Amino acid sequence: MSENNNKEQTQSQPTPQQQEQAVTVTQEQEQVNYKELYVRLAADLQNFKRRIDKERFEWSETAQGIIVSAFLPIFEDFDRAIETVDYLILQQGQQVPVSYLEGFKLIQKNVKKTLADVGINEIDTTGQFNPEYHEALTQVDSSAHTSGTIVQTLSKGYMFKGKVLKHAQVSVAK
């Protein structure tokens, strides 16, 4: 009986060659697992880098928009000053040195060009009212305009690289 037990034990115990094959298979499987892990981690790292670059770009544009927004009231005041001088000259007949007015208009032209160069554009206030770009401050009766058409621009609006910095304030026909 002990011979049968010894035969069963030897048959159930793997041979050294079988043990070596099992170790080799296990090592190969571990290598495959490590390669898969490496590939996943490398892809995660690339995705992380892309996301960080995108976020940095968005933060940069947001910061630029905030800075430019702070200067928009100054630009608008400058425009109003020129319009007032034009009104005084044309409507009231007052005398203003033309060279001053021409100088201010040249500065205004340069400011508008600089704004356009950095990606800031005025919002179009002709045509139909669009709540994405316009803010309706008043509604007026107008036989010359259809309902929903912008009648008058009360304050200019600006966009920066496709995003609204300031809505144009308008008067709309009823």
C-alpha cells in the first residue's frame, strides 16, 4: 500500500521540468501584464498632458478677456467723447480745433485696430435682436421696423475670440 501512495505522490507532484515550464509561463504572463499596465499608464499620462495644456490655454484666454474687459469702459468713453465733439461741431455749430478732433479719431482708429488684432470685435447691432449677443434695455413702437428688430444701439458690445465679453445694450421694436 505504501508503494501505491508513493506512486500517487510522485504522479501528483510536478516534475522539475514541469515546474520550470510553469515558472516560465508565469513570468511571461507577468511580462504581458506589465506591458499592458505600461501602455495604459503611458496613455493616461498623454491624456493628462493634453488636458493640462487645454486648461492652461483656456485659463490664459480667460485672463486675457478679464484684462481687456477692464479697459472696455475707457474705450467706450473715448468713443462717446468723439461723438460728442462731432455733435457739437455738426449740430451746434461750435468751434473745436479740427486738428484735435482728427488726432482723437486717429487714436480711436488705432485702438479699434489693436483690439481687432488681439481678437476683440464689436458685436453687430443691425438686424434682429439676439439674446446671446444683445441686451434689450427698452422696447419702442416703430412703424419703420418689424417686431424684434434693433432700433438703436445704446451701448456697444464686444466679443473676445468668439466669447461675449459685454452684451450690446439695444432698443428693440415691439
